Amino acid sequence: MTLMEERPKITDVPFAMRDPLHVPKERYFDRGFFELEKKHLWPKVWQMAARLEELPRPGDYVEYEICDQSIILIRQQDMSVKGFFNACLHRATQLCKGSGHLGGGTIVCPFHGWRWKGDGTCAFVYGEEGFEAELVDRDALRLPECKVEVWGGCVWINLDPDARPLREAMSPVADLLELVGFPNMRVWWWKEVVLNANWKMAQEAFLEGFHVMQTHPQLTMGAGQSYPAGIAETEVFPNGHSRFYGRPSDPDMPMRQTTADDFIARLRVLWEGQDAMTLARDLRVFEGVRNKVGPGEDFAAAAIGALFEYAAGAGIPMAGPDAIPLWGGELYTFPNFFVLPQFANALSYRIRPYNDDPEWCRFEVWSLTTYPESEEPKRAKLLGRFDKEDDENWGLIPRQDFSNIERQQRGLHQQSFRGLRLATNWERGISNMHEELDRYLTS
């Protein structure tokens, strides 16, 4: 089957994908297209709404926002999680903002003091005697819920009561995420930036490894334009998901550099540039092996072996050797969640529309790691929203990406530009995401 024959037959979507090599520019700024996403995508798709570490105790709550919808996620007494639409059933007042803990185990409307228990049942109606009985019936006053599933250390929501099960929607990426140990990972740090770019534009840089040579030259270790353009293979899946990964047999793959200096130097650049994927503890392990590997021995293999040995001794449930081929790659779950695993760590992204504007987005970044089983991390909290050029809070690597993203969005408006032209294989994850989006927009 050719690329042209693979495309979905979409006829009713404005600026629809007609083939996998071109993306109409209007998909990134047209108000009508953005409204279709609000109507047909976000209310019907599974979304990663919170990490479980944000809700460690019964009564803890977190607000999740997507466009004009707000959901309150509440940890229940049995440690399950429920999600409620965030509006008082009296006069629509927003019930909760941000994150916190329910005082007295109840949600209190700040306007007239109506109250709900953490399980959504109405507990108190101020001035109840002034209402017709049917308006304050307790069954009618139960807070409406959305679908919630817990998987991979995260809380996922779907606003569609008829949505298919989460694992079915995430197939086959969920299996790959389990392979790399994602369910055991917890927050190392969590930050946010607001970018002047469409949410799809912001995430497309991470659907390919093609940009490393120019955007992150420090990661090529001096290779420059000789750095292989196709060093990362792309694989697309049903449901809009995709991944890219290194070719293990390629002698230019950084993980196959066998000298101690080359191996450690590249990972030090990665650590210094973002404090994610490679952490300081990994470098300490690798430095400890530096002088223990004899001439002719494979330093990378010895270093990774030492890391597995360290993890076992420290009680860190690190994924096994089968995960190694996925290290340094990317796993994308449609529509907007990314995991880039390496060792017992990962970089993770979530990108959403911001302020009901198709040309702005919220871009959240997590550095995740696997803690010793005896060490439970504290409640995860967003460290803050930082400017894209804030070099005290963003390493060089994310700053490089943020800069390109906004420049792309500006370039879309040039009258000479008609749309994106994509590499047949290296950028196939981008068109696969757009094709799945079109399927939602016609549902």
C-alpha cells in the first residue's frame, strides 16, 4: 500500500489532510478549525489529566483544564480517583481552583455555601426551603462525573461517557511504556511555559529526531552536518500514536560509543542541558566505572551493567534489558502526551491550548525518575510557570526547542507559505497525528 493509499477519506473537515506529505498551514491558526477541535476532539479523547503523586491522600484534589472545560479530580477514601465537572449546580460557580485538600472532606461553593462530599453527593443546600423540591432533590444534585481511569502512575479522563477503555485507546504504546518502566516513575521536577504557538506546532518537534543536528548541535558532539539525518527510525501506530527510536546496529548511534570519555561526555551534556533522562546519580555510576574497564572492552556495556547493578542494590525497580532499545527515543500518545525514556528516567511533555486562543499553548515538562521502593516522593507540585528564556529554570535543550516553536508559528503567516512539507519517513509521526485528528473531527 502506498502512502497516498493509506490516507483516510476525509471530506468534511476544512483544511483536511489529503496526503501524509503536506499539512495545510491553517490547521495551526484558523479559528473555525480550533472550534472543531473543541467540539469533537477534546470532549472525546483520553487525556492525561494528573499524576498520582499530585493526589497522595484521600481528599486531595487537582483541577484539570482543557479549553473551556474544567474537571476536579479527587482522591477517594478507597484511594480511587473520581473526576467531576467543575461547576456548582446552583448558579455555575467554579467550585475548586488549582490543587489542594478538601477541608472537612467537602467541596464548598464560595458563592452561597452549597456543599458536596468528596464522592460527589450533595451534603448541604443553603436556603433549601426557598426552592421547589425538584430543584434540590439529592439525586439531581449529585455532581456530574466524567470517565476516569488510573494507569501508569497517572490519572486519565475522558468527557465522553461512551468512550472506549483507556488501554484500547492507548494501544500499542501502553505496552511499550510498561516495557520501559514508566508506571514506576515519579516526578523529579515539573515546570510549565506558555508559548505563542498552536498546541500541535509545539509538539511536532518531538514527533521526530530529525531536528537535532541544527537545533541541538551540542548533542552531536562535533559531528555537525555529518550527523546522520535518519539516525532515528519512526514508527506510526493506529489511534494516532507513534514513536521514534535509534537504530541499534548503526555505529553512529551515541549509545554505541565505546570509549569512556565519549560515553560520559555526551550524557553529561544531556544532564547539564535539561536534568532529565540522564540524572546526576547515573553519571556518578558511570564515572565509577571509568577506570575499571580494560582496553578493548565495551565501556557502554560495562557502564549500563553497572547501572543495573546499582539499581538492584538500591532497591530501584528499574526496567530490564529489554527496555534498552527504547532508551533515547520517544513514545507519543495521541493527542498530546510524550515520554522520552532513558535508564530509570524519562522526560515527559503535555501540551494544551491556552486562553481559548489557537495560537497559544501551555507546555508542561516533567523530569521523571524511579525512586527506591522504600522512598516515597513528596506530593508533586508544579514548580512554576517560567518564561521560555529563563535560563535559571530551563536548561539549554528546552530553550532551544521553545525558540524554534514560536518562530515556526510566526512563519505560518507569511503569505508565501502554503503548508508544511514532510519527510516521507522521518516526519511520518506528524502526519499520522493529523490524520487521527481528522478522524475525530468527522465523528
